[in-house]
Amino acid sequence: NTMPSTTYSSTRGSPGQKSISFSQVVMSGLAHDRGLFVPDVIPKVSLDEVESWRSMSYADMSTELLSKYIGPDEIPKADLNLIISTACGNFRSPDVTPVVKVGEHYVLELFHGPTFAFKDVALQMLGGFFEYFLKKGMNGGRLAVLGATSGDTGSAAIAGLRGKSGVDCVILYPKGRVSSIQERQMTTILDSNIHCVAVEGTFDDCQDIVKASFGDAAFRDEVKLGAVNSINWARVLAQQTYYFWTYLRLTDDDVKFGNAVNFSVPTGNFGDILAGYYAKRMGLPVGDLVVATNENDILHRFFTHGEYHRRSINKSISPSMDICVSSNFERYLYHLLDDDSSNLKNLMTAFESTGKLTLEGRTLAKAKADFKSARCDTAETLNVIRSYNKDHGYMLCPHSAVGVSALHQTNLANKHSVALATAHDGKFPAACSQAVPDLPPPPPPPPP
């Protein structure tokens, strides 16, 4: 593939943030006008190409997919393959993200990485991208990653960045609002480039500190700030790989190649399901994309009534989805508004001051065609965990159970559908034991 690399522009359209290279987008995270970087052109993949990837390993298939965006002018293909293979080598499963049939539908297990969470897939790759570009002398060879976590991102970021040359990593998390296992996954990594800070407050307070730091241009440039949270485009890019992988596994035998596959995605910051949206735009036969939310249901309210209205957070048993605003949603809104950055900027600026964004008519109809949605509260989440353990001998974490519930609520619990299992149940014993008092033993921790 000798195509030049995809370039990126900010959703908010400032002239200095247009046609930016992949390496710059990876290193800066958030655009300087507070927008998010989106691809100027979404590359296309033919069904014949997808079929030609069938027998490849996860890493080799991912290299083919990512080279649609990243040309040799940015990263030569052999180097790209090494970055991705190294990342995939840190997973406990040779399939990286195994696909299993549970009852009537499939489950995509995204919890076989170092921190037992879906974010490992992207953050192992992102750590490799950072190290690669820093060794090439970008950024003066230094990067200070600052991130906020609701539990999973922080530990996955730390696992992806520990020991990487040129990178310092500072992670803020809300004190007393992450599980004890998640806290230990962060605080027990002793590499000298890793720094964890417990903040008195909520995840949003942590996120506000991060946003303010990025908003201070002098500070940002002096310490060479970078981001790993789901606003970093490389994460959305890396997460596209498992949609393609899953499609190939379902069409190995159960689904006719070319037919559509549905995905239900436990959703907080919208990065994971957004990757499915881009996979569909690239040409993967994706049917319904189901946004599965817990009680913090701003996205379900949007896809039902067009009302993206901020409310305070309800603390739930699926903490990674406890958000009152969804940081990646702006990328989708930009595409929904036909890539119109001035319209998008006006809407987001108004939302930032009023906490309300409302769409109706043709635009809302288009959004409903792109995504279905469902809301699953705590009682229903526990019901799903209980029944899947009893009926199928399969344990779901509280986030994954929300995705499974959404498949049932949208009448998609069949062999053409996949629920994304975003974390290992062993990370959430307090929640899971409410449904299954006699929990299976947790998996052993990964080697140090």
C-alpha cells in the first residue's frame, strides 16, 4: 500500500489544526482549539481485502488494517508490524481478543491483556507508537502523559507506558471511587516513569484538571504534555482492529461472509463504539451498533429523544461508564453534522455553557439510523450476571452485562450479534458477588 497516510483535522475547524499528520495527532491528543482530531478521509476496505485477512494472526491482520491509515511515510510497514506484534505479545490469549459463543449470541472477550480490560488493546499499541515517534526525535524525545481515570484507563495506560523510553506518565484517579483491584493495578507498578495521584473528588474533577492543563499552552509546551485517554485518535484507531477480527471469526462458520454482524458496546466515553462506527464507514458489514448505558444514560437519552443534556453522575456498579458527558461523542457529532466544523463548534460551545444540546428532525433520524441504544440499571445488570452464570456457566463483569442486556432489549440476541465483554469479572468482586455469592477464584495477576 503506497497510499499516503491519512491526515487529520480538528472537529472545531481552526485553520492551524487542519491536515495534521498521524504522528502529530498521536503526540498531541487533544487539538489546540479544544476539538478532537478526526480523519480527513476515512479509508475504504473491500470485502475481498477483508477476506484475504482471514487466516492471519491478530497482529498481522491489524497491521493490514492500520496501514490503510498509516502509510510508510509515517511508519514503514515492517516497523508498524513490530509495534503491533509487541503489543499483542503482552496478551494471555494467542487470539488476543477471543470470540466465544455464549447462549444464543457471541461475546468478544477484550479482557486478556495485562490489566484485564478492553483498553489494553489500544494502550499497548499506543505505548509502542509513543516510543517509536520519540526515538525518531519528535517532541525533543520527551513526552509527559497526563490522564484521568475512572478506574480502567489509568491501569491500562500505566501497563502500556511503563518502562517506555522518553515517556513520563501521570495518572489522576478519584480517591475511593475506583475498585481496590484497580487501585492496586495502578499503585503497585514501580517503574520510575509511572506516577499515580489520588484526587479528592470525582472522575470529572480529575478530567477538569487534565483539560485545564492542556488548555494552558505555555505549560503544555514546556512539559511536553500528551494524552492517552480515549480522546487520543490512536486509541480509536487501534480499537477498530477487533471489529474486523470479530467479523472474520463469526464468518468462519456461523455467518455467511458479506452478511451484517451487530455489536452491542457498553458505553461511557464513546470511544469503543466509535471504533465500530469507523469500521462500518470503512466498509465492514456492520449491522446495528448498540450503545449500552447504565443509569448514567445521557447517550441513551440522545439516541432516543435527541437530548444530550448533562445530569449529575449516579454512582453505579459499572464505574467505567459513570460519565455525565461523553468525551468522544464530539467526533461522532461532527460526522453526523456532515463534517461541518462551524456548526459543531457552535453546538459544543453552547453545550459547554448550558449543559444542553438538542437535535431533532432529519439529523436525529440519521443518528437513530447509525446507532440503537438501551439503558440497563443496577437491578437488571445483576439479573444478567446471575442468569448468565446459572444458565451458561459464564461470568460477566458489570459493564459487560450492560452490553448483553442491551442485545436482549433490542431483540438482537442471536448468532449475528456480538456483545463486547470489556473487562474481566475478577476486577469487580463486590458487584459480581451481589449476583453470584460464590464467585469463581480471580485470575492470577500478570507477571511483574
